[in-house]
Amino acid sequence: MYLVYLVFLSVALISTILAQPPPGFFPPPGFNRWQNPCRFRPRHPRCRGFRGPGNGGFGPGPGPEGPPPPVPIPVITTPDPLAGVPDGLRAFVPQLPKLSAEDKKSILNICATTGGCKAQSADTVAKRDSILQQEVERLKATKPNAQNELQQQFDMTHAVKQALLFDAELSNDVVAANDGTFQDDTMLTIAQAAAMLGTSASSRAKRYALFFEAAENTIKKWDISSPIQYLFDNKFADTEKATIKQGLQDIMKKTCLRFEEATALPGKPHIFYQKANGASYCGLSYVGVVDPQNVVYLNFGSPTGCKNMLGVAAHETMHALGVTHQQNRRDRDKFLTINWNNINPQNYDYFAIPDAAGGKTYTDYGVPYDYYSVMHYTFNTAAVDVTKATMTPKIKPDYFTKILGQREGISDRDAELLRKMYCMPDCVDKNVWCGYWALEDRCMTGDYVDFMIDNCQKSCDFCPGQANTIAKG
């Protein structure tokens, strides 16, 4: 699914933790103790015995481990998305897929045959240092405490990745790549990381694009009443700027979205395209609007040989618009076989379907899975053996394996998603699960058609002028 972020869970970060880790969780070397997933999920069955100040392990103020982190964690409560939903539709809310025993065995076998999965590689350390240095430089004028905040952000991002391993019962054997990113090319804000850490393993999550209609969603979409403004780092060559503009033009010609290069620093949220310095990645972005600017790092000179930067620019811009990776959709196992026996276990987050915000944050708006999506990763992403696939299409594998990860431009379904996110101002989905129900053919089936007409206009194409527009009967 495309991922889009985020609700802030009702969690409060604290500064003390048990002297001993809870069963099943092994903090990696240098792992700050306040990052322990059990601090955010004390009711998790594998966190029994966790102790901390106040309210089941949560509490304010400094403790023996030092002062609290530089940025307090936002607190918000979210309503149950299934409240008021007809019983017939409740049956069509799936449980989160889990790793099989065979898949776990494959992952642990890689660790056993490669010398272990706990040490951080030189490339991982260099990537984190490079991103941190560039972000500090970018923010130093407006955030004097930028380095401390970024360290907290990166630590919490790593905690999210470690929590995914914890939920898969792999965290005793695997330490996630601590490179400052999530899924290789996105950065999480502190609030986004807190929301993901605060989710229990039994919650129902769905990832594709941010469910902007949620009243409690404090991450807002872009205001498109005027063009979205952007600026360039002065290190880009004119030819590189032209390539980025072509990527934006690809989005504009297929959607209602408009972009405009600013002549001065805008006084509102905007996109800042910055050249990545000697990095090993092709692009990097936050997901959704980040105040005061969404930085998009692009690397036209990567030693790893980034290809077709027009598509990379479009991919990273779609992250900024609130969309994330296709292979992490909730329904991806219907379309892909994930080959865990060839995936670097420290990159587990590239393929995990995170338990984010209890299914209250993400939707696919009824847009089907798309092998052609510019948001899909390549067939051998995170491979131990790059000549072999880490994900194999279940439909026409010989053909679609070559398509995965295309960077020629956004696909028709990418454009359809953006149009549903931004181009239907008078048409809404009122429930985050509408997209899933639409793909399960629930829009005009059963005894709940009136509910779908009232609540799932976008996903079911009930908006004026769309194919399914009908009257309640």
C-alpha cells in the first residue's frame, strides 16, 4: 500500500526504565533505554514485568537515566473506527499478517550464515551521519537545538524498526539498521515515530495514503487553494533542476495539483529540494506536510548509480504529498511473495506491514494494488544476493518482476490516488476502512449499501460524476 502518515497516539515519553529488559527484547548497543518498545506498549503480552514510574510504566520527569528527551511527545486519543459500522462490514476488517515459522527460520538462518545481524555496517553508520549532518546544517538557523532533536528523532525511528522486529519475535537476534531512515528513503518525525511505537501488536493497521478526513489527524494535507511552492538548493545544476521540474510536471498533468517555484522563502509550508552530499541513497523525504518545509533530498551523483532521477523526484515528492511504499500495502501478500530467505534481516522494515495507529490513519481509497506504481521498490530490494528476488509478483511474474521499481513517472493508479486525496473537495470518506471495503466489493453489496453511500463516497466512486453515483434506496 502507499503509506501516509499519521495520528499521534496517547503516549507520554518518560526518562526511566527497568534495569533489565523485558522478556523477548534485546536493546542493541547504544540503544537508549527510553526507546524500549515496552515503554510505549506495556500491555503487550511480551512486556509483562515491565516497570516504570506511574501508570503502567509511563510517567513524567527525569529519572536515573537522565533528563527527558528534547521534544515532548504529542498526546491524542482517537475514536474507534468501527464504532457504528454495520456488523456485516466488521467481518471485512482483516487481522495483520504475521510471519510464518518457516519465514522466521529463513531470517535467522541468514544471521547464522553471515556472521550475525547485530553489528552496524560502515555504510549504515555513514548514511546516518550524512543525513544528520545535512539536517543539522539545514535547520541550524531556525532550530538551535536541532542536533539534539534530530538525535532523538533518529533514535525513535530506530526504536520503531526494532519494535517491528520485537513484534515478529526477532529482536533478540536482529538489530535493525540504525541509519536514521524508515524503509530506506523516508524520515519519521518524532510524533510519527511515537504513534507507531504506541501501537499494540493486536491493532489493525492499513497503509497506503494518509486518511486526511480523520478529524483527529494532526498531520494535515497540503493546501491546494494555491500552487504548492518549492525551492531549490543552489547546488543543483540547471539540468538537474529541469529533471525535478519534469517529475513535478508529470504529477501536474495527471492531477489537479499545481507546483510553483518560489522566488523567495515562502512564509508557509513548502518543499525544499536539496542535493544529497555523497550519499548512498537516491532520494529521501518526510511523509506528509512538515512545518515549515518538507525537505526532499535527491542524489544525482550516487556511487550506487541512481537511475532515472525524474522518477525518483516524483517518488520522493509523492512521499511529501502523503504517500508511501506500495509493497507495504495491507493487501500486498495477495500480489507479492516476499522471499525472506534472501532479505537482509536488518532491513526488515522495508517489508514489514507496521501496526500503525490501530487502523485509524491509513487508507487506499479503493485504488487497487499496482505493480507499475512509482512508489514500488525493485524486485531485489535489500537482497543478500542481488541476483535473486526479494519479492516476486504472483501475477505474470516473468513480466512484472521487470516492472517493479520503475522510475519513468507516476502510474495511472498513482494519479488516481492523488486525485482522491486532493481533487475531490466536496466528496469524502468518513471511515478509514472504506478503501478496503471497496476493494472487497462491499460498496453495493449486502444490507449496508446505504451506509456505504453515506460514508464511503471516495473509495466507492459515489462522488458526483463518478461511475457508481446512485441514490439511496
